[in-house]
Amino acid sequence: MRLTGPLRVLAVLLLVGLTWLVGSALFGGESKSSVLHFFLGKRDTSAEPTTGEPRPRSYKCGLSAPCPPKHLAFRLVSGAANVIGPKICLDDKMLLSSVKNNVGRGLNIVLVNGVTGELIDIKSFDMWAGDVLELLKFLRLLHEGTLVMVASFDDPATKLNEEARHLFEDLGSTAVKDLAFRDSWVFVGAKGIENKSPFEQRMKNNKLSNKYEGWPESLEMDGCIPLRHPGVSPGEQDDC
């Protein structure tokens, strides 16, 4: 049977379309897109690669902005319940973490030279079953200008006595006086500080609001610590 008029035009269009579809399968996807554009009157861009959003830049210890000169970037994370240990990062060095196997139940403390930023010591003190005298000896021997970084894990307070609380207050803490059983606590202070530290957070253990069954949520705090100029007490210079 002979095709005439509109039927012939339709047959030609179908033949052309079929040819382009075969070409698409043999030589790539660009022909397919052209066919769709021809018949639908618009270009299919669903399969085309798109430029992704640029990732936000992170700085030392994961901070969102760089610290000024002569400042140390830090990040403290308290422990989560009694399962995930705390973390302390300083100047892009992870000083304390479960991976480093140097965390313990209670108070995890990092001492840093406030002039040079060099690590002095790392210790943990069990405040549930340990001896608070060990903590007292440790805090009494601090030198002027020493930075003290604290992250809690599980229970930071059961064995704390009045002297221990006063020693932390002398380092700039305002929350330690109320620190209680299984509270979450992160703190950065310094020996000889004249003002209260701006770097402190506490989350109270409350069974009505706890994130975990018997513990509040983990705390995370970061910022920039100004290095102390030699011969200048920590309270005589501005904080970041």
C-alpha cells in the first residue's frame, strides 16, 4: 500500500526519530537528549552534571574561622554517657581521645604552657571511685599562666570536695560550684586568671530532660585562646 499525504510525513518523522534513538544507544547519551529536545521542544537537563555547593572551609580543630595571630584554636567535647569518651583538640592536634586511649572516667585534664602553647601534661581523675587527693595534688602544683582544659566523662563530681571546687574557681570557673553527679562539663581556665573564664559550659543531669537514660547530652565548645605574653598575668590581656 502506498503512503500519501500526512501518513507519509508521519512515517518519515518516526523513521528519523528511530534513527536518532539507535544512534543514542550506539554513540552516547547526547543524541538522546537532542531527540527529546526535538520532540518535546525543551532540553532534558536531569541527567546533566551540576556544580555542587562549595564545602564550607574548616580551620584548625574544625573551627569555622581562623584564630587571630598568637591565639590557639581549641575544641573540647565532653563524654557521651559512659560510652563515648571526651575529646580535646588544641592547635589542630588531638591531645585527648578514646582513639589515643588516654581518657578516663571523671575529669580529663590537659595542661598547656600559656606562653608557648606546648603540652605539659594529660591526666584523668576518677570522681566516682577515685581519691580526690590525687586531683588536689595535681591542681596545687600548677604554675602561673598554665592553661587548664577540662572535659568530663560519666561522673565528674561525686568525689569533688570544697577545696577542689575552690581550686577550679581560682582558674576562672563559675560552674564548678554547682557541678553534680553525671553533669556534663567543659572548661578552659588558667592559673592566675583575674577574671572569670569565657570558656565554660555545663549541662545538668536531669532525668526529665536527659538525652541519654541517665546522662545529659554531650557538650561541645570551641574558640581561640590568647597566648600569654611573658611576664603578663592571664587576667591582664584580652580574651578572644
